[in-house]
Amino acid sequence: MRSAFALLALTLVAVAAVAMAAQNPMRPGNWETTIQMHMANVPMQMPEMKTTQCITPEQLEKDPASGLPQGMRGRGGNNQCEVSDYKVTGHTVSWKMACAQQQMTAAGELTFSGDSYTGTMKASMPQGEMTMKMTGKRLGDCTE
């Protein structure tokens, strides 16, 4: 069960990162994201997760769902999560997301300050409600 939540969290982070359009305050580069997840009615705190991801200029221009990991896409490359209501207001990015296969809906918001951000995403799924607190920082240019 923990690995399913980890995969979901990584998917949400990828969607959040790629959901940034050209007007977005996120710059291309190597980004480190830290996520702390909390599920309602689960007293045990889930361990903090850190990921790094190279975000290219091309990714920032694509459809928001194009950054989903391959395992979260349907057969033939059809995305199973759909991002909607994407907005940039000043230094804040917000969006909604629905993932049919996981029966999940979510809403998130990231606020940028230079090359870092903080934010939350709240998800609703059959297993219960989940809140993710996220922080991110740009580590520099991509090395790939």
C-alpha cells in the first residue's frame, strides 16, 4: 500500500511540475521536491519523500498530463490523469486533476519565491483523503 501512495505522489509531483506553462514562474532545470503525505484516519506519519527531476523547456510547453510516468499512462500512451483549471496568478500556480483509473480527484497550489516553492495538494480517493505538503528548489541546470 505504501508503494502505491509513493507512486501516486511521484505522479502528482510530475503532473504538478509539468503543468507549468510558459507564463509559469518555474524555470527549466534540475528540481528537488520534498513531499510529506498525510492520510486522514491514519495515525502513523508516512516518511518524507525526496525526488529530483530535470524539467526541460519542452516539458514546460507540453500538455500538463504529458509528464506522467510511463506506468501511469493507459495502453498506447493515453494519459489516465487529466489536469484542468490550471491558473497562474502572480507567483502562484493552481490546478485540479482527475485520475480515472485510481478513482482520484485532487486540487493543488504551489507558490514560488525565486527558484523555490511551497505548496499543498489535497486528494480524494477510495482509500480516503490525503494531503501532501510539498517544497521544491531548483538545484541548477540539468546535467543530462
